[in-house]
Amino acid sequence: MSSFEKLAASKSFGGSQNRYSHLSEILNCEMNFSIYIPPTRKGEKLPALYWLSGLTCNDENFITKAGAQKYAAKNKIILVCPDTSPRGESVPDDEQSAYDFGHGAGFYVNATKFPWKTNYQMYDYVLEELPRLIESICPIDSSRISISGHSMGGHGALVMGLRNPSVYSSISAFSPICAPSQCPWGQKALSLYLGGDPRSSGDWSRYDASELMKDIKTCSPVLIDQGSSDQFLSEQLNTEILIKICKNNNLPVNIRYQEGYDHSYFFISSFIEEHINFHSKFLS
């Protein structure tokens, strides 16, 4: 297990909002992550909610904008916020420094193509390495874990939750990229990280929630909120594709359109209490 350094700590709603740095063995670079720990009794173990952020974000966007600490403290849930990609001078980035690939845009996949595969192993980092480190830092009950996220992170939360039902008790997402194989953001990322194309590469379907839901009979409970005024809804998010598949397969997925809301953290902060309450029912 890699060592870690505490970068910051602030009291919040009786608990502590902390930020750490560590050398990731899986990603081969220094990584930052943030954790909110509610007030606890001695010896008490708490469940955790992992939050995966979207394009251009890092581990601090959610903790500073969503207002989630109040509701995490009330429900006694630890919040774990990893970064969205490997970073550093030695980590390859998009040649044009575009926002939708490379730094800040890891898409929560395990890259298989050079040069990305050396560092871009975000799926294994979130599923395996970070949880091992978290256990040494805070009073977590590793048998009670849920996952959520926004946009690219909503895609990541859906994929990780659907592929690992024994790990994640519940799944939620705000404005997720529901069918990355069928949108510009996803097609760019998957073609470069994994190679191939959606018609020939089985690897793509492993990181596409709409494809995963075609082949399952049941899953952990899912809550998805999508703003009706989201500027990326029609071109990038493909919510209707997921709605149709879930209805056909009768899956426990609740997809809600929220009238007038966009893609921003104003949307997330408006409904984060409902999402944390949703997860709390399955983490108790």
C-alpha cells in the first residue's frame, strides 16, 4: 500500500473534510483525493459513498460546490472523492489540450492502448487501489459502499456499479453519459484509450451502461436525475436510450427528468440531499 500525505483538513457539520495526496502504483503518478468523515463514536464503522466527477473536474469540485457534507453528516455516510484522471508532467495528455480527453478526462476505464495504458487505469484505481488506502485513513465499513457521479462520472458510476453488484449497494447519477459508444465524447475517449470502434470492439461495451443493461436481469437499485435544459442532453448524454432499455428489461432504475435544470452544480446541489437519502436506505 502506498503512503499518503494529508494536504488539508477543515471541520464541517461536526465532521472533517480532508484532502490527501499519495503515489498511485496503478496510475504511476501522484494522485489527490478528498474524504468527508462525519462525526463518529469511538470504534464506529460507517458506510461510504464514492463520488466520481465529470470532465475538467478534480477531487475538489464536488466537496466545494455540492453542499453534500450536511446530508452526509445527517446520514452518517463517508464521502470519498477521487480525481478524474492521472496527472503530472510524465502523464500523456491530449495533443491539443482538449477538455474531453487526457488530463481531467480519464473516463474511468482501464486503457489498453499506448501511451495511455501506462497511467490511465482509473477503473482499477477506483475499484481496488483507492479503497485499500481509504481503509487505513478513516473508519469505513467496506461492506457498505455505494457509488454516484456526474456526467463522465455518472457514466463511471453506472459502469462500475453495474459490473460490481457485490461491491456497490446502490448507484446514482446526475446527467450521466448513458451511451458513450454513441456520442462524440465517448467515441473519442474509447477509441483512443481502448482502440477499435463500437461495431467491432467488445471492450467498448464493458464501459457503456446502455450496453451493460441490455444483458442483465437485475442490478443494484439506481437513481438518475437529468435536467431537461441540459445543454449536452441531445448530443452527448442519450438518456432516452437508457430509459428504453431499462423499461424493456424491467430493471430497478428510476430515471427522472427535472424541469428547467442544466448540467451545472446548481442542479446537483438542488437534489444531492435526495440522492444521499436514497443511498442511505441501502447502506443502513
